[in-house]
Amino acid sequence: MPEARSKAQQQAAGAALSAKRGETDVGDLQGASKQMYQSMSEDELEEMASTDRSDLPESAAD
């Protein structure tokens, strides 16, 4: 299962997961979260969104 490599990636996964579960509107998704919604399963998104944030950089470039 994938793990988030940055806090931004984890946040995008959380937004996509929320839309997959019907908690938020899919139309509100943008950028990476929209791509994740379309290409990943709910289980994959849950795994990525639940990655421990404490050691993650703000973005993948950090």
C-alpha cells in the first residue's frame, strides 16, 4: 500500500478519501486530490491519508 511522502500529499489523499466516501462533493476536488480520487481505491486512499505526519516534509520537494 502507498504511504504519503509529504504532508501535502497526505492532505490531498484525505480530501480524495472524503469524496470517495460521499462526505464531500467530488466537484470540490482540485489537482492531486482529483487525480487520486479517480485513480486510487478507498483502501489505498485510507492508507495514504493515515500516514504518520510527524516526520513528513511539507512538500515532496523539501
